[in-house]
Amino acid sequence: MQAFEVNFDGLVGPTHNYAGLSVGNVASLKNADQASSPKQGALQGLAKMKALSDMGLKQAVLPPLERPDVYVLRQLGFTGSDAEVIKQAAEQAPAVYAATCSASSMWTANACTVSPSADAADGKVHFTAANLSNKFHRSIESPTTSRVLSAIFADEKYFAHHQPLPLGDHFGDEGAANHTRFCNAYNSAGVEFFVFGKYAFDNNKPAPVKYPARQTYEASQAIARLHQLNPNKTVYAQQHPDVIDAGVFHNDVISVGNQDCLFYHENAFLNTEQVLNDLQTAFGDQQLHFVKVPAEAVSVEDAVNSYLFNSQLVTLSPGHMAIIAPGECQENDNVRQYLEAVVAQDNPIKEVKIYDVKQSMRNGGGPACLRQRVVLNESEIAAANQSVFITDELYATLSAWVEKHYRDSLTEKDLADPQLLVESRTALDELTKILNLGSVYPFQL
């Protein structure tokens, strides 16, 4: 049975703002306090989804979360009406309030880790929502994320959903931003590749010192167990601590893989040769394509500033891959020159396609952050919620929905406006009907 890699992109939410919440994410901190455009951000994301769909790739959408999260604010002791809770929190704990307004769920690479049925012992597609425990504003995402995933992938014959790992530093899990999969064809058993930042239970091992390591080895192991993966087809690698300290907060900011190709910076991993040997051994007789980007061509700083590796690597036809890169890759001379050269090399990457996702980029998320890859066979696609798959009609409907409900501009000060919650809930209530999700938001339950 044929299988496909389906890109589930996160829709930029109505409260998209630049509050600079993510320590370790250079772009997020650099652009803190600037005015954002939720409307432009959502339309940019939709345009990328439509473009990939037009290329013949299967594309779907994941909805944003309800923000501000007044339910969490009530947990923290703020009382009264929703408007009173917002006023109290914004005045008494502005940093906490800003965190509950974050639209970071648009980066669905962090929503969960997914293993396709071809890799799992029980023949089901497995989902584990990420606990995102390292950042408060993201750690509150998983309850609604889990409900959304269960609404889209509801058939227990095909889909298995797991609770997020226990909260806390030891099992910090950032989802698919630190996970990729190699395979010959999408319907064949593959090699699942987990990249982590530190060993949580062994302080003698190398670890970053400036910025936190958000993914642990122990969390990656736990997900592999939950997903019933073949240990001989599962590879773990440590991200180089120095690149984490340079602002590479997830592995998808320094490498990206697809099918039989790994596109990586030479400083991405600790013990790189061992990592490549482990991947090749697990993959078997067919040769993997390891496309190394030398530091002399593109520095780690250039990689972080341009988000070269936070591009999507997609298969357009057998043996023909394309890099879906952000516009910033054209603006950086070293990166632009490298991309012009890489397509002429002997590897599967034959095209580079540039897209404007600047609203997301300014908060530290490129094209790869905006999507969650879910490999599904034809039966599994048929069993999923059909209303979330991008078509010309859905693209037009969602674009009109954004134009109707989203603000053109938003500053951190604007987040304290109680009307923003009313606008957001009105928009999301309508969206759940468009996407046929049922009741997934706290205000609907």
C-alpha cells in the first residue's frame, strides 16, 4: 500500500506576538518587543501550505491554541471574570501573562513525535504529544494539542495516542524538532533518529553551559519504547553542546533529514563519524546520502541567522528532493552561495524553493518549525479527519477566516486588551466547525 509524508502545518494564532519568551532562541530574543502582524503571519503560513500542496505534496493544517490561557491564570491564583483575570495578571505579573498569550503552538514540529505504522510493532501510527517542559509558555500546550491530535486521528484501529512524558527537566521532550526518519520508501520500515541535548541522569557527560538542553536522552528513549520501535532501527545522537550554546536550541536548526538523505552542518553532532556509522548500519545495504555543510562555507552563526537547516527537505519525485527555505537564506551571501552550489553536487537535492515566513522567522521558527511530518498510508489517510487536508477550497476558506478575525498589528501592550480573548475565541469556535474538530478548546468543553 502506498504511503505519503503529510505535512501538518500549524496555523499562526490570533495572538502572534514578539514577547521574547524563548531563552536560547536567538531570533526570539533579538526581536522582542517589536510589533507583530498576526494576519500577515497566518497568511504567510497558509501561502506556504498552498504552495506545497500545489507541488503535489500532501498538506494539512493544525489549529492554533486558545490564548490568552485564562485557565492557567486561574490556576495561578487570579480570580474574577475573564476580563478581571486578564487585568490582574497583566498588571501584577506581566511576564507570566505574556507567556500565557504566546502563539508558539504554530511551530508544530514541537507538537508531538510521530512514528508511522511501518516502524511500530503493533502496526499503528503512534503519537506522543511533547511536554515542552523547558519553557513555561510551551509547557501549557499539551492538553489541547492532545485533544486536537485525537480529533484528527480518532480511529483506534489505526492510531495510538500516548500521554506526554512526565513534566520536569529529566524527561524534557521537544517533539519532532529533535526527531527524523530515514527510509527507502515511505511505506517501508525506516530508521528513527533521535537527537538529544544532554543525559539527564549523568552529569559527567558533556552538556551546554550557556543555554539549556531542551531534549534529554532519557526522553528520547521513552518515546521509542512507547512507539514500540525496533531497537536495531533506532539511533540516538547527542547534539553538540557548543552549537546549543550558539543558539541552536533544537536539532532542526542544524540538520534536516528525509528518506535516504541527511543534510547537516559539520558541527551538528557530538562524535559525528560514529553517528553517521550508526545511521548507515541501521539503514542497511543501501547507501545513505550524507550532505555535509562545511563550517568554512556556512558558519554556525550563518546557519542560525538564516535558518538554513530549518528548511523543509521534501521529495518531489523519486530521487529528486527540494529544500523549502525561508527568504532569509537569500539574504545571507554565504548561505545563498552554498545553496546555489549544493544542487549541482551528486546528491538527491536538486532544487531550492524560497518562501516568505518572516513573521514566524522573527520569533525563531522557519519552514520546518511550522510543520509536523506524519507518514500515513492510504488507509490511514482515509481514516483521518478529511476536513484538515488543504484543498483550493479550504485554502480560500481559511484565508477569508484570517482576514475576518485577525488583527493587522499586535504589540505586547495590546495583549492586555480583554477583547483580544473574545476575538480569539470567536475565531477558534468558527475554525473548529471549518475543520470539523468538535469541541477541543477549554472554552468549548
